[in-house]
Amino acid sequence: MLGTIGQVVKFASLGAPTAQQLVTTVFGPDFQNPQGWANFLDRNIPGRDVATLLNRTPGFWRRENFQALYVACWIFHPVEKGSYMLQLSAAHYANVKGAYVGLLQSGELQSRISSHLSKKGASAHDGWDFLQGYSELLVQVEGEQTGTPYLFLKCEGHPMSGAISTLKHGLSFLVKKVTHAGMTASPALNNLAMNSTTVELRAAENFSKAFEKVQGKLGLSGTEVTVGEVVDGLYKKAGFPNGLPANVTADTHSLGRAMLGPQGIIAVLRKQGATLKKAGIDFTPKLEKELTELAERMVATSVTHSQQHYHEVRVTPDDLTQSLASFTTFIR
């Protein structure tokens, strides 16, 4: 993570057999040697500085810029399956949204239905060959209504562009609805994620079945339920009807820290298990583990955010630029 995947690319270029096999089976043809990575980044992220790209006015954007932002996110925090949310300032949001709308109008991005968050998305699949087995890049602009805008990016197996690819995408979606995990699009990437600390297996905003069930018990529904809403609901059901302060639930660092520790919210919920049980909620070790992992996810971000839906990776432009700098030291 944080750019260290560059070590693998470098070792492969030096002839290390294991690294060569990994690179050729995980990445597309343009990303199998250091020069390929360097060329792509330099074409699409000026100076490898994400803020510089985000400062560009909409007319200077192309589809490849959105693709490069996904690659930068992946370099920062590699995942097999996952979603990234890039925090945008007001000025950056204006540029990104203008570019998004303009590229939809020109046809460089294609409008498509989405099962994620606001459910309004665009496809940036043309020319997309970053990860083998993944031919779709989903792009969405989120948080507009709350004044906390983010660019949402997610790599998927199949684009919705034609009958066959749409059918394959639909099959994957049905599997995800049943398993809440989705189909394996890349066995090589799946194997790497299963056997490495470099790539996370899953870091997505769509909820697990158990977590979704708890939301239902709390009267919460929809794709945009937040961790703060769930924890506040559990706290009320545990015998504290006033709930948690808004300055805690709307600040992911504060919420994550408040959840952890021997006197934290999770420990309180465990202690109040009988009360929760009477309210129809079984505070199982599995649920406790989920909440702990979510708290750790929120605390680990470089800056606080106003919300976290589930395990999406929330990043800032500075996060990505620093990670690209680290990555660059490996692929020189």
C-alpha cells in the first residue's frame, strides 16, 4: 500500500520470476513494466500531482484523466474489489463535475445505471485495460446534496455496453446480491489479495448481509446509510434514547475513536447485549468484529470525513500525490 506495489513492478522488470508472473497475470499490457506505468501517469496526471489535475478546468479533461485517478487510488490502496471516494474541495468539485457532464455530452463517458450510492453513474470503459479481468470503470459524483462532494470510482468486471457484456454484468450483480461479494473477475488478483498484505481483498461501500440486516432492525434502508447512523441507532436501542452527539457521528475520526477501547461504544454495546436482544438485535461477536473493523477504517484515514458508508476507501488529493511520489521511487 501507499505506493509500495511499485516494488513488484520494479522486481519484475529486473527479471524476478515470481514478480514477473504476478505482473503479467494481474495487470493489462500497458502496466507490465515501469515505463508503461510512467507513460500513463505522465500523460494523464500532470507532474504526478493530483491537485494539479483537479485544478484543470473542465475543457482540459478527457476520459483518461478519470482512469488515471482510479490508478492513483489503486496505487495508494490496492484492492481486489473495492470503491474509492476522492474528497473534493469546492473548486475541484466544480472542475470534476463540469468535466463529467461535458464528457457525457461528448460521448467520451457513457451514462449507465448503477447499484451504488446515488445510483447515477457513467462508464469510462473505453481503452480501460488496467487490471486483467476488469473492463469497466464506474465514475460517479457523490455528496453533492450535502455539500461534501466526492469522486466515486469503482472497477468492475463488465461494462454495460451491448447485450453480452450487459448480461455478464447482470450475472455478476445477481451473485453480489446473494453473496454480497460478487464474482471473481481475476483469479490472479484474488490469489494475490488472499496471500498478501499488499492488496486488500475487499474494501467497498456495499454492506454485508449481516450489516444490512442490522440496518433493517434499526429502520434504516438504502445504499447511503452511514456508519454514524447505524452506531447511533444501536446506542439508542441499547438503552440510551438520547443517542450520540452529532459532532461525534458526523466526524469519522471522532466516531472511530469513540467506538474503540475498553470504555468505547462497542464495549458498551457488548455490555448492553441483553437490552439489545429485547429490541430484536443480536449483538454477536461477528457484528462486534464488523464494527471494530469499520472503526479502524475510519481512524486510519489521513483526514477526518463527515461520513463513512461501509468499507469504501476515502482519500484526499494529497494522499494520492504522496503515494505517487513513493511509487515513483520504485519504478525509476
